[in-house]
Amino acid sequence: MSRARVRTPRESGSAERFGVFAETLLTGVWIAVACLGVVTCPAAFAAGARHLRRRTAHQGGGWRQFAADFRSALRGGWAVGVAGWAAVWVAWLDVRAVRAGLPGGPLVGAVGLLALLGLAVAGLRAAAVWAPGERWRALLADAGRRTVRDPAGSFLLVGGAVLTCTSALLVAPLAVPVLGAVAAAAVAVEERHRRHRRHR
């Protein structure tokens, strides 16, 4: 008579980590689908980040809960999406100014690029802590302050964004699940910041 094999704590930990990794990739697919509306990107990342927070807290949730969070985040998030794409358009104009050789073009281009990166990081950090009922304006204001006061976490998110763009250039399908990794990085950065503040 055979006995059921008992998993060791190490095996259980490995299974848990793999489960979170798989859930992260799946969340990236959900985020990519929700981003098809273009201006829906902030709401998509907010819903994805909340799903991953539930997953790491061992709470329930799935596609239906993600969709409900997405609809809730979209109420104010669409305006954030419009503002974000407007910022991208301004940055594109800066790049055109640099290429045209206009006086001061390189400086304007550098400032525009840094501003765009800062806005993107603040947007990700705001999405990482979003919850139903939260106001996007307040979330972005707080996230902007954290972006400046926590440069290490901000640089981590910039690296994640660069990884996503590089993946899209090299292997386009890989950019879809990697979006979940970017959301997970934002959640991790915010959790790290929260713990540091609590232990001060």
C-alpha cells in the first residue's frame, strides 16, 4: 500500500512561486486585452495590480473580478489615459525638434524624455495602489511624491518598462505577458516603500 507523498516546505515554496509567476503572465494577457482601448491603459494596469495583490494575499479572484475592477478604474482612469497619450505626443514633438536641429533641441528633448518617464512611473505607482472608490487625482499626486522620494523604486519601474519595450522589439508576442511583470514590479515597489515607511 503506497503512501501519498508529503511535499516539503521547499517544494511548497517553489510551487507557490511558480504559481505567482504563471498568474503574473496570465495577468499580462488580461492587461493587454484591456489596453486595446488605448486610453484604458491606466485602468487596465490598476485592475491587474489589484488582481496580483489579491493573489499574493491568497484571496480569491479571477477574470470576472479583474473585469469588475477594470470597469471601476475606468470611471476616472480614462482621463488619465488621455493625458498620458497627450504627454507621449508632446514627447514625440520634442524628438522631432531634436532631429530637425532646432536651437536648444537636445536640451528640450532630454527634459521631455525625463518628464515622460517620470509621468509613466507615477502612473504605474498610482495604478499599483488603486482600489475601488479611490480618486485618480489624489492617487497620482501621492504617486508623484513617491516617485521623487523613492528613486530606487522608480528606477526599478523604468527598467521594467525598458524590458517590456525591448521584448516587444525582439519578440512581439512576449510583450503581452511581460505587461503582467511590469504590474507586479509596481506592486512590489509600492510594498517595499510601505514597509520602509512603517519601520522608520
